[in-house]
Amino acid sequence: MLIFSGFIIITINYNKVFKAKNTVITIIEKNNGMTNKAAISTDRSSIKDGEQVLVGAGAMQTINLYLLGLNYSGTGICPTGQQGETWYGVSDLESGVVPSPGGVNYIQAQGGQKYAYCFAKFKSGDYAYYKVKLFFYMDLPIIGSFIPIDVDGTTANLRNVQDGI
């Protein structure tokens, strides 16, 4: 019975990981890149019974809010300097998610440092695409967190991205 319960928990966590990755990819594509615009105000949501939502937020702010809503706590090490790639890491999910003059704090990934999620931009002419990396851990009762999972995703080609990266 314990083995069956463990299998069910692993399957649920695995599905949650990939759903989060797919949602992050969709957010980047809908914002036409990894935009980093601080929300200009809050307003009442027409979807969630009048809850306060941010207006005018960029992709990074939306991703951070989404991951905070999932109680995301994964961290991991970003790739650095592989094949001429420049990876960036976001370590503080709460930065830039309230109406303020600043955006999300992201930095070029440093070897050995852990981040909440990572991304890289690949540009070719008027087009660019992004790679994203999220970090999750399988968590079983009694045993605890034991299997780290790095989940990678890639956006479609986006034209004329407006992200400043």
C-alpha cells in the first residue's frame, strides 16, 4: 500500500511540474517575451470574485505571481556559459509583484548559486525564443524530499520581442 501511495504522489507531482512549466511558457509567449514591467495599479478581478489583481504587469511579474500561487519553493542551479548561452536567474519571487517603480530582480546566472527559476533568450534576426528551467522536488511522506527534478521548456519563435534582454 505504501508503494502504491508513493507512486500516486510521484505521478501527481510530476504532472504538476509539467503544468507549471507549460504555463510559464504560455505567459512568456502571451507577453511577447520576458517583459519586466512593474504593475501600474491593482483592480478588481472579474474572474475571482473581486479579488485584487495587478494591471499592466510584465511576463516576469506574472510568472512570479503564478509560482507564488502554487506555493512553489523549488531552487536549483542554472546552466552557465554553455554553448554561448547567457542564462539569467530569479531568486526572489516576491520582487516586483506589487505596484512599484521597480521590476523583478534577475541577474546573469552564477555557477553554484541557486535560483527559483532560470531563463535564456536566443535571438536570430527579428525572432527570438526562450528556454526556461524550473526546479521541483518529489516529496513523499516519511521519506521527505528526495528526487530533484529540473524541468526545461522552450517557447515558440516570437517576433519583435520587447524585453530589453
